[in-house]
Amino acid sequence: MQIDLSNKTALITGSSKGIGLSIASKMLKANADVILNSRNNDELSETANTLRENFPEGKVNSAPFDLSETKDIPNWFEQVSNNYGPIQILVNNAGITHRETAKDIKQEDFNRVLKTNLNAVLVICQEFFLQLQNRPGKIINISSLISNLARETNVAYAASKGALNQLTRTLAIEWATNGINVNAIAPGFIHTDLTESLVNDEKFNHWVKTRVPMSRWGNPDDISSTAVFLASSEADYITGQIIYVDGGTIATI
Ligand code: NDP
């Protein structure tokens, strides 16, 4: 099956590095145009330039913005869509964590994680819905294995991703007859900047290598092919699903 995303534009949030960057690369490889986003403008420009070199046929635009500023999302989205759109594929990938026990976490830290990982997703999806004006579209939310499993010191992240699964399902059923597919990918333990400290933590690293059935950390490219598939017409009848890409972890623990 050769997936072709020609004449499609994908907005991928949090795509300066990690999983988002891998999704942007694979979408460009499948002939989509991409709009990159992150907070750090310099890093984003560098990523955009590298992608332009690697995919000279593709169109790569950058839309730096801090998604935790949820009230400004409508203006930002309108500008991005007017300048580089229309957008047919939305990948809500930007995400952060704050590692602290439930007993100690402060409201402001909890809220910051929720705003980025959950509230921002709803607002972008609402803007995307308006922009589509009943034309078909694909939404792919990047959830997590931790939407369904608990690990200590990750209360804000786990709460945000659990809610993101339910947001995904609700949008999917409400927008099914509008031709908008809404699905989530739930990655397992993937080696990126977000997890660098855990990879370097001997005890945690050992846990991953012994409890993940495939006995290894995933890498961003393990995740991005599923995003390309969900963005394509091959997935037109799939909506409201949470797809675990986790080396077998959820099946066993
Ligand atoms: P990285 O930390 O490598 O990348 C996160 C990206 O999001 C960066 O581009 C970052 O850029 C951007 N970002 C963070 N906050 C914001 C914000 N407020 N506004 C705009 N952009 C933002 O993380 P991963 O690639 O590992 O994670 C990507 C997604 O995958 C996240 O949603 C994460 O929860 C999920 N995930 C990751 C797993 C893993 O093991 N790595 C496992 C399960 C899920 P900048 O900081 O410059 O803004």
C-alpha cells in the first residue's frame, strides 16, 4: 500500500523535534505539505531548513506559538490557515510533563500540563472544524500509554492524556457525519528529549527493557507511520480509536 497525501496540508504541533518531527518527515515523504509548530523559534527554523533540504519538493512552513496560551489560539490558527492553508490534517502532538508526586504538585504546574496537553487540543480542534466548513479532515491526537496506565510522579500528565482519549472519542462521534475522522495514537516508551532523563535512569531503563514485550524503547519513527496511515484515505472508516503503538506493553501489564 503506497500512501499518498498529495494536495494535503498538515499542521503538526510540537514538531521541532521528537515524535512531531518524525511525523512531519514521513508526511513530507508521502507528498503532503507541512506546517511546523513549537515555542522555540530558532529551533523551529533550524528544523524547517533541514526538512526543506531533505524534501526539496515539499512545502515546509513554520508557525511558532505557545499553545498553552489557549485564548490566543483562534487568532493564531486563523493566521496560519490564511497564510499556509487550508489545512486538511491536524496532528495534536505538542505535549509536556511535570514529574512530581500527587501530594506535592502545585496547581499552577498541574494546570500548565493540562492546558498544553488537553485544553489547547480542544480549542485547535474547534478552529479546525470551523475552517473545514464541512469539507473532510483528519485529526490525530498524540495520547500516551499513560492515558491508561498509572506511574508514580506523573499525575498531571496521566490525567491530561486520559482526558485526551475521551476528548478524541467525543469529537469523533460528534463530527462523524461532517467527514472528520478523529483518532489518537498512544505511544509507549519512546526515546526523545521528553524521556531522556528516564532513559538515563538505570532503574527505569531496566524496567522498560524487562517489561516491554519487545524489550526496547521505541523511537519516533516507530510512531509516525501510524499517523501517516490515519491521515490518509486508507483510514476513512476509522474514527474514535486509540491506537497503542507500544511494543506490546498495554497487552501485557
Ligand atoms: P519532545 O519533548 O521531544 O517534543 C515536544 C515538542 O512539543 C517540541 O517540539 C516542543 O518544542 C513542543 N512543545 C512543548 N510545549 C509546547 C507548547 N506549549 N506550544 C507549542 N509547542 C510545544 O516530546 P516527544 O516527541 O516525546 O512527545 C511528543 C508527544 O508524544 C507528546 O504529546 C507526548 O506526551 C507524547 N508521548 C511521548 C512519549 C515518549 O515516550 N516520548 C510516550 C507517549 C506519548 P518547544 O519546547 O520548543 O515548544
